[in-house]
Amino acid sequence: MSRPDETEQDEKHIFMRAEDVRAKVLEAQDSPAGVTIYRTWIDGHLDLGFLTMTGPLTLVGCHLPEGMTLRHAQIGTIDLSSTNVWGLRADGLRTRSFEMTHARCGDKFDLDHAQIDGTLQLAGTSVGSFTAYGLKVGGSFMARELYAWPGWRGGCALHLDNVDIGGDLVLDDGMITGLAGPAITANSAKVGGVFSAENAIIRGDSDALFLLEADIGALDLRDTVLRGALCTDGARIRSEVKLSGIDAVSSEADATIRMVDTTIGAGLLLTGLVRSRTGRAVALHRTTVAASLTIREAEIDADSGKAALEISNCDVGSELTIRPDVLRNRGDGLELDLFATRAGRALGLEAEDLIEADVFTVTMQGLSYPDAPEDTDAWLTMLRDHTFGYEAQPYQQLAAVHRAAGHEHTARKVLIAQQRDLRRRGDPGNKLWHWFLGATLGYGYRPSRAVIGLLVTFLLALCLVWTTNAYNGLTPAKDRPADSCSPVNRISLAADLAIPLVKLGGTPRCELANGPAGQWATGAGWVVQILGWSFATLSVAGFTGLVRKS
């Protein structure tokens, strides 16, 4: 800014020296009317630091090309609406309200450790950078359409660490750009109401918005553009988080949206675009969501060796819904990680849509949920073909919810699918044994197969006995009459061969002869007896659950 010529002064502004303005403030220190100046060009640096004035200070439509100081001043109210000031140093300021709407601060605006009992108004204002470490505002901080850009100096655009705001913090429709640093930091901030940046553009070099260890009422980033990461590690958000219609892209951060050890008192909704060029798109870890967690109508795109969408070790009190339009990882990692997450109610995971993607991998180890999914076949396909390795717990969880719902047949189907996956991707040394148990017992969940095998063995024994009799290979047992090889006794002999656990005929009446046919039948009978013993033992093991227990 430069001093205007005389013509410009006459047409637009009154001209005053900064020391004259200071003198007016000193004269009005005890006056309830305070000081009011309109449309004035104030020449020189206006230093009101450490002054006390009970009334209002009103500088509306003024120009302060060399800046202004309000350090540790105590002033009733302050109104700098439509005023242009090069820099404003107001750290330690005490006032009942501060309004600087539709104004401009070309350099740094410093409110560190200031205390404003009422409302702080910065709507429509442009600042070079805004720092308010330890600021206390009893009411709301209203800064709609705020423009902040630190310029060639670089650094953070809005530094709000440790602020304590009783009402809302509103940055809606703003454009906030950090240069060689984040756009907004509000670490350890306390906000009694909503932290809102709806329809804003927040741009940082690597990070857009930091809310580390913050304590806020709610977070509203609807239709917000983020260029850089959103990080809420350790934050406590007492109500809901709205990330609907978000457009978030990061190039250097570990995750574009990162919530670790975050507590959300209501629900979390995410829709829109979330993309990371070098890491994960969304990472929720050890996060508690008291109500529903919903991700839908979203494009999740990452390039990471980890998961594109990670919701791990999280506790969701109500529904967990994951229905993105696009879920993509251009790197070597998973598309979806649900490790050790608990859903308190329904799990809305459209497996049939996810598995249709060209590439989709998931881990669900430790995931728990109370209700059975609608499409169990799609889930089984997902667990079998879309995981990096065999995982037992997801099958057990799926079977448990079906069993709890009374779907015993489906639960057995799931457990059999688990054993097949174990045989395919588990210990190679057990593959043959698993194949045998699957073929004969359905891994213990279909013991009727062994019974059928025993009946087939009995039929083989009948054929053997009848064929042997046709070739004179049967003879009455010792001390038995010549008609002891009647059809009934032949059936009894077949049963004794095939079903070793039961002797239907008591003392044998008919037996195999010593001739060629009898010798051949004796060898074949050993095979039949081995099959009979095997199927009988498997039947007992299957019906008693011994195979399932192993």
C-alpha cells in the first residue's frame, strides 16, 4: 500500500496520522461512546498496544497501509469492517466482540492468546496468514468466505492450535491455501459447536487440515475441496462427521483421510472423491463411531502397498456400510482392509459388486458383525478368491451369524467352504487328508456320506456273496445242515463282511469254501471288510463331531 495523492484523499478518504488516532483513543479511554472513524486513510503504524478503552473502537472502511497493533489491549468492542490493514498484531487482546468483515489484512493477522467474550466475525475477509494460538472465543468464530494465503513467506494459512471456541467455528465457502505447509492446523482445539468448512477450498502442500487431539462438537466438510490430507488423530468429535460430496486428493501424505484413535459420538458419512497418489485413500484405525459409518457413492483411489480403504481395529456402534462406486488400489496393496473391526448392527458390504471389479482384494480377519449377509455365495467367493491368503476367522464369523439366525444348512455350507479353502491354500502336507475327509464326510459336516459309503459297501458284499455262490464258493458252516446257504443266510454273511460293528447272523450258518471261488472271494472279502471298517469308523466320527473338533 502507498499513500494516496491529494485528489484521491479528497474524493475517497479523510487523511489522518496514526499518532492523531492514538491520541483520540487515549482521550476516550473512559468514554462509553469510544472512538468511531469512517473511511479514513491512516498514515503510519497505528499502535494501540497495552491501551485500555471501555467503549467501542470502530474503524470502518479505513486504510492502514503500515499496519496496526492491539497487543494486550483491553477494548470494549472492535469493528474493523471493510478496512484494509497491512498487518494486524493483536496477541493478548481482550474484548467483548471483534468484527472484521469484508476487510483485508495483507500480511499476518495475529490473535495469539487473545480473549473475545462474544463473537469473532471475519466473514468475507482476506488475510495473508492468520495465527490464533490459544485464542479464546466465548461465542462463535464466523469466517464465511474467508480468503487466506501466506504469500511468499509460506507456512500455515490458519494456525488455530489450542483455540477454545464456545460456539461454532465456521469457514464455509472459504479459500484457504498453505504454502510450504498445511492450510489449517487446529491441533488440541476445543470447539463447543460445529467445525464447519462446507463448500470451501482448503489447499496445502502435503496436508490440508490437521485436527490432532482436537475436541469439537461436530465436523462438517460437505462439498469441500481438499488438496492435501485431513488428519484427526486422537480427536474427539462429540457428534457427527459429514464428509459428503468431498473432493480430496493428496500427493505426499500417508493417507488422504486419516483418523487414528479418533472418537466420533454419532455417525460418519463419506461420499465423493478421495484419492491418494502415494499412499492410502482412507485410513481409519482404532477409531470409535458411536452410530453408523457409511461410505457410499464414493470413488476411493489409492496407490499404496497398504490398503486403499482401511477400517481396522474400529468399533462401529450401528451399521457399517461400504458401497463405493469405485474402489481401486494402483499399488501392490489391498483394496479393502477390515481387520479386527466390529459392527454393532448390520454390515452393508456389497460383495457381489466388489468381486466383479477387475482387481479386488480384501482382508476380513477379525471382522465381527451380528447379522448374516444376503448373498452368502458372493461372500464365500470373496473369501476364497479375493484374499491374499487363507483366513479362518471370517468363515467362522459368517457361519456363526447364520447359525444364530437359524440357518444351519447355510452355516454347514460355509464351514465346508472353509475346509476347502484350507485344503487349497493351507498346509500342503495336509491336502490329501483334507481331500479324503471332504469326499467321505464333508469335513465332518455331512456324516451321511459315510453312511452312504457303508451301504454301498454292503451292496458290494451282497454281489460278492451271490457271485461266489454261483461258482460254488459257499459251503455250510461246521455242523450246519446242507440248506444253511439260503438267501437269508447269504444276506447275513454279506452283512457280517460289510458291517463289522454288527453281527446280524449270530453263529455263522454259511461261510466261504476252500475252493478256487472261495479263495478268490476271501481276498475280495478282505477289501470289503477294510471298506466296511473305514466307513463305519468315519460314520461314528462324523456323527459324534470328532472330525469337526479336530
